[in-house]
Amino acid sequence: MLVVVQRVKHCSVIIQDSKERRSIGKGLLVFIAIRNEDDLDTIKWLANKTVNLRIFSDANGKMNLSVKDINGEIMVISNFTLYGDVTRGFRPNFMHSAPPHIAEPLYNLFIEQLQNAMGKKITTGEFGAMMEIELSNDGPVTIIIER
């Protein structure tokens, strides 16, 4: 599994089919890609790593606080294209991404784990939908975590 974590001042997603807009304030925008071999242990590890990642500044300006510490928000967006392999040619190959029937339940488990760790609702995009994402990247701070 691969997550790209971006520290944001705010962000929103617009689901193209329904035109529904979902937003968060200060916190994390998390893009997630799932492989066939990912499992509950992978999900738990990455959810714990995400909520406890110390990338927010403390009173001394050091990155020493987590999204949990600052009572921030999290938005999760499924993004199978993170596993796009362009080693050969110019058209990405997505053979490392799990198909929807495997990826969607794991995506939902990841969100559930984040909610349990944060003690509040996690904002999401819509699995498999075309989406427009607007964000104000804070820093910028972008961390890639893979397991």
C-alpha cells in the first residue's frame, strides 16, 4: 500500500458525477493506492503511521505535532494511479494496483481505522469516481509512505 500525505491549510473534493463538494480545514490530504497483497495488518500500520506522523509545527516552529495533536482533519482520496509504472514506454501500467473488488473494502477499512484513531469522522472522496481536488498545501509538506 502507498499513501501520499500532504499537510494542508484546507482542501476540498468535487465528485464529478454528483457535483457534491466535500471539504476540510487544517489537516491532512491523504491519497491511497492499494495492491493485491495488502491486508488488515498493512492497513492498521499505515493508519497508525498517518495519524501520528509529526509534520505540524509546535510552538518553537519544529515539526513535532501530529494531526491528532492539533485536532486537525483528514481527507482520504483513493488513487490507484499512484502505482502507475512507467518503467517501459510512456503509457502507465497499473498492474500493481488492486482491482476495485479488492481495493474498495481495504480502502473502507483504512478510513475506519483512521476514524477510530482520530475519534471523529474522516472526510473522503468517492471510491472509483472522477474527482476534482482543490488544496492549499501548507509548507509544502508532502510525505510518501509505502509498506
